[in-house]
Amino acid sequence: MMIFFIFAVIAMNSPTHAIYSSKLSLSLQGHEFQPQYDVQLIFNETARSRLLCSAACSQNPPCRIFDYDSSSHRCRLFEADLTNGAIIATASQTSIVGSMILSASLYASMYNQSCSACQGNRYQTCSSTTNMCQCPGNSYWNGSMCPLQLFENAACSQIDACRSDLNLSCIMNSYGEFTQCSRGSICYFRIRKLKHG
């Protein structure tokens, strides 16, 4: 199934007067988002319009995807992306999916900078321990941006790539390479035989 996307830009003033600007891609009508895990649903309410639903997602930093049905006015926000969920066809022809378009340019100029650089920014937060701009909760720095942390059995390539709030760790194989997210802190070490003599 091929899904075409329409691009939209949402700029909204929050109650604290910070400006949240987000680029979105919108699916064709007749689709909804299906998360892989229930924990990814962060909001399930009604909204008067698709614009208000997309603005709610833009103002909620964990939100990366939303779906909206203009008949029922159902607005759902998800802490998810297309790596851990899917856009699927639905019986409702008035349902549409919107997803945030993320790029390295949203992150690189402020990551590890002083907190003033990311004040009022949805993509990075001020760390109270370092007073530096860092990735928000349930995301990690991969060297260029802050993707969402991964779920169980997902392939991972660094220690903080897995959902620590779900007790997941990026385990190592016997060669010391990170492999996949798993419960607990499982590490495998290669043992070398020493020659005597």
C-alpha cells in the first residue's frame, strides 16, 4: 500500500510564550496509526479540528505521531515513529495520520550547549544535572539527533539506545559489540586461552 504525504508547518504559541514550530507529513484519509506497544499512546481525547490535534502534538515534546478522525473528533498522540508502529488503513474515511518530520538541523546547533540555547524548544531539554541541552526523556543522542529509544529485541548500537524506563539495556555479544535491547544488563565476554610455557 502506498501512502502519499502532504507537508504542513505548525507554529503555535504556548502558554509560556515559547514558539513551537514543527513540520508534519500527513497521510491520505482513511488511515490511522497502530503502535507496537500500549505505552506509546500518550493522549486519547477529542479535538475540534485536525489543526488543534496537530498543535497538541507539536506542544507535547514526546509526541512524534498523531492521528485524527474528523467525524468522531478523536485525537490520539503517540510517543512513536514508523520504526515502532505502522500507518494502517481503517474503515473510517475521515481518519488521517500526521507525523513529525525530524532532521539533524533541529538538534545539532544546540545539543550540549548551555540551557539558554534550548529554552522553549520541543526537541531538546535542559538537563538539571549538567545545565546543558540534552535529548528529552525516552530518546537518545545518536551523534546527529535524538531518535526515540528502542523496545525489546530491537537492534541497538549504543548503551543508551534502549528504553531504560522499561528496564531494557543494549546487550553486547561476545565480541563486545552492541546487538539488541533486552531486559536487565546482560553482557557476554570473550574468554581467551592463555598459553603456559
